[in-house]
Amino acid sequence: MTDYSLVFTLVFATAVVSVVLLNFYLTSRQIRHVARHRDQVPAAFAATISLAAHQKAADYTITKARFGLLELAFGTAALLGWTLLGGLDALNQALAGTGLDRYGSLLPQLALLAAFGLIGGLLDLPFTLYSTFRIEERFGFNKMTFRLWLTDLFKSLGVGILIGLPVVALMLWIMGSTGSWWWLWAWGAWMGFNLLILVLYPTVIAPLFNKFQPLEDETLKARVTALMKRCGFAAKGLFVMDGSKRSAHANAYFTGFGAAKRVVFYDTLLKQLNPGEVDAVLAHELGHFKHKHIIKRIAAMFALSLAGFALLGWLSTQVWFYTGLGVRPNIAPTLGAIASSLPPEGALAPWGGPAALMPVPNDALTLLLFMLVVPLFGFFISPLFARFSRKHEFEADAYAIAQTDGKDLQSALLKLYQDNASTLTPDPVFAKFYYSHPPASERLARMDTNGGVPA
């Protein structure tokens, strides 16, 4: 192992330990804080939230937080198993011995990605099952049968194969065929794919999992249409989704892009809110479009992904990136076109091998290692994105209050917090680090003090 490899191993190990300790500290704070306030409804909500509902939300929050710690421990063990303990290297070497390379360089790389995804999915399966059929079931949220869950699993697998496999194959082809600037071409292809999905998802993918019926309540339709017209917003249609088939959680959202935009209400939402409250929730979502939050997020995704692909392009040529994570780069004979860049004959190459050979990074290995490492280091900047998201929520609240009755928005939010068992007493530090939406107390207090206008 070279010095650079050792340094990167130490950096990676330090990051792993830091993320685990910080996660454990923050989650422990959340559990203690919620448990400490479990037996008393905050004064601001005492008139609207029952003690039983408050305690249910506390128990749900604590249960999910403890389960999250278990997932964290297992996920960390899996990460170390894939990297420093040699799991990914062993998988790569095992596939290298199957003779798939006789059919070209693309097939063994696709096989590596598929095998990694299959093993990772199987490892995550017990956690998904427990979360759905024990935790969500216990608190009355799960509405899925095991048969429906299994059907969703196979549908997701099918969509992944039909859409994901060609995209991955394209990426690997670009990485291996377009020269040193491949990462720029790959970024362009990736962004094009994401924009295409925004258009196709509402009409092609989502209907595979849920039924979407046109909104039939004429009174509500007239209110919603009038609100959208007043806000200068056009959509292709108003739809009701059978969310109750899977969960008791309620929501409403916009989906699609450009002319394909549509408004979708969960059927559970329409059962829980009155027409004025539905208006207010929709106005909040319209506020995101009015303030161009969606465009800003897409632009941020473009910029961050460009930086990510540039980093990936550089790391793919660094041997220490592989060896520092416990993976041996694939070795192939040196190409004549780069023979002049080799060390003198008989000398050792920087990776410790003979000068007559040089590492040719397996592009699938590069992608897998990058996907394993980036979330780890990205954890430390996630509070910044959460902060921007909370700011956007305040701005959308302010817009909703300007377009509808603020009392309707407040009552709607209270019902949603209660029906989704969202705790009213999160730990402030935990909330600032993780929450993409402001806590209920902070959000409603802002509405009372200055009409929802961000300070």
C-alpha cells in the first residue's frame, strides 16, 4: 500500500467513525428530548392535540429513532465489509474468474454492478420488512399486504432493469470510449436522463404502482382551479391517488415537468382535510413554484452533479482511491499510446507493480466505490441543505397565507402532524441537523407572529 493509499484509508476510517458518533449523539439527544416531553402536550397545542395523540407521536418517533440506530450500525458494518474488509474486491475477483470478459469489457462490469445491487438489496430486505410490517403496522400506518409488498418489489426490480440497466450501460460505455473528458459527457447524459424521468414519471412509472383518478368532487375542483388560476399556475390535470392502499400517511404533491405537470392528492389527505384546508396545502405547494424553488433545486442538482462527475473523473485515475478502500485495480498490458509515459524498464510503477503493466481502473469499480464513499462525506454538509429546505418551506407558507386563509393552513398542518404522528417536541439540535421541514412549533409560531413571512 502506497503512502497515499494509507492516508486515504485513515481519512476514510476517521470519517466513518465521526459519522457514526455524530449520528449516535444526535439521535440519542432526540430520543431523550422526545421522551422527556412525552407526557405533556406543549401549551401552544393543548387546545387542539390530545395527550393520547401526542404520546403516540412521541412513541413513533422514539421507535423509529432506535431502529435508525440499528440500521446505522448494520450499514456501517456493510460499508466496512464492502471496502476495507475486502468484500467488493472479493466480488470483483470472483467475477473476473468467470470468463465473462470473453464477451467484451462491458458485460463483466454490468455483472459486478448487478451482483452488488442484488447483495445489497438482500441485506436491506429484513430492515424494510420490519419497518413496514412491524413499526408502521404497530402505529396503524401500514395498509399493505405482504402480497402487495412483494408485487411492488418485483415491479421496482423490473423498472430498475428496464430503465436502470441501459442507463448504467451507457455510462460505462461513455467512461470507456470518450477519452479523458468522459465525465463531462457522462454528466450531460445523466442530466438528460433525470429531466426525461421528470416527464415520464407521472404518466409511465407512477401508474405502475398506484391508481390515479381525476378529481371528481366538483366543488373542490372548482376551488382548486380558481386558486391555481389566481396564482397563475397551469397543470395538465387534478388527480387523486390511492395512497390508502399502502399507508395511512397523507400528502399532496406536484409531479412532472413543463407541460406534463399534474397535481396529485392522496385520498387520505382529502378524507382528513376540509376544502379550505386543501386549498391552503395546495397554495403552499404553489408557493414552491412561485418562488422558483423547484428550478433552484434542479440548478443545484446540476451544479453538484457536475462537481461530482468531475471528482469521479479525477478519482478514477488515482490508484490510491482503490487500494485505500481495499480494492485492487484491474491490471492490463500497457497500451502503446501511453508507453512513453511509463517509468524506465524494470522500475516500479507508482502502484508498486512492474513498469510493463499499468492499472486500468474498472469503471464499474469506480462507480461503486464512489457511491459508497460520497454519502459518507456528504453527511457533513447535509445540515446546509436542510437549512435551505426549511427556508423554502417558510417562504411557501408565507405565499399560502397570502393566497388563502392562514387559519386554514395552520389547522391543516396540525391535522397532518397529528395524522402522521410527527412529534411536536423534537430536539432543537437534531431538528437543525436533519429536518428538511421546520418543526411544528417553529412553523406555526412564525405564522402567528408575522404572517408566515420569513424573518
